[in-house]
Amino acid sequence: MATNNYRIDNQRINKQHTDKQHITAKRDIYLNALRRAGRRITEQRRLICDYLAQTDSHPTPYQVYADLSAQYPDISRATVYNTLKVLQELGAIVEIGFGADHTHYDTDTSPHINLICLRCHEIEDFHLTPDASADSALPLGEIQAAVSGFGGFRPVAVRTDVFGFCRKCQERKRAEIREQWQTQREALGDERQIMDAQDNEQDNEQDNQQDNQQDDE
């Protein structure tokens, strides 16, 4: 039992070490890209690069600014937006656009698939598992290697976007359908009550008319 725990601890330590190396490598890519663009590495730009290196999400420019300003109130919105734009133009991050008000940034430039929800615009990375069969694996890495150098072209990212609806939005849609059905059912019930009341009123009027006729006779 102790041996198993030791192995688990080693696996956890190795994973943390690997994650730290990955974060450091990503941060260095962003910092070097800014240096190549002639941008001075200020404290604010370093914070932005640290944020991008550590996130697994696909943040909007405002989300980057909001998260950073919550910890660093003095950070400039213009610096955040301009730094993101420069990194995107240099290919260090990839822009995923849903229109002017819905721009997201993908910090993972390795070949992968983006699962994009058409309703909430949530984006999730999908990487094929190492044990995936050759028939099911998409050759995104091979595509990037094949086009590299073609006509002087230098690829920086390869991705495939798959559009659909995430689980949460599917559940919300089912809940909305149930609510609409319940509302229609209640409305139909109210309509029937009104019709029954009108029928009863007409029956009462007819009965009263018949009683009046009998009294006259």
C-alpha cells in the first residue's frame, strides 16, 4: 500500500513539474515574441504573459483585463488589449472570432480541435488521446509539417473548429422547451375554463328564458 502511495505521489510531482515546464515555455514564447516586435518587457506585459501561459480557457480581451485588474488594479486596459493584439499578429496566440464583440484568444498553438458552442460561445480544446487509432486520428500535425516552407509559408498553428451545442446549453434548451410546454398547457387550461364558463352562462340564460316563457303561459 505504501509503495502504491509512493508511486501516486511521484506521478503527481512529475505532472506538476511537467505543467510548470509547460507554463514556463509558453511564457517564454510570449515574452520573446514581444521582444522581437521591439516591445519593452514591462511589469504589466509580464503579468499578461504569465496569465496567458497559465490559462487553459479561451478568454476574451475583456476577461483577461478583468481577471488581471482584480489582482492588479493599476493595470492598463489599453496595455492588455494592445499586447494581446501584438501577440496575435505574431502568431503567439490565435484569435477565434464570433464578431466584433465576441473575440476569444486560443493560447494553445499546437495542432488540436476546438469544440465551439454556438449558443454560449464556450470553447473547449479536444486533443486526441495517445492510444487513438490511426484511422480516427486527424493528421493536424502532419498537415502543419507538410505545408511548412511551401512557397515560403511559415505555419504557426493548425486547428479544426467543430461547432455544436455544449452539454449545459442542451440542458438549458430542454428546460426552456419544458417551460414553454408547461406555459402552453396552463394557457390551454385557462382557455378551457373560460369556454366552460361561457357555456355555463349561455345554458343559464337559456334556462332563464325557458322559465320566463313558462311563466308567461
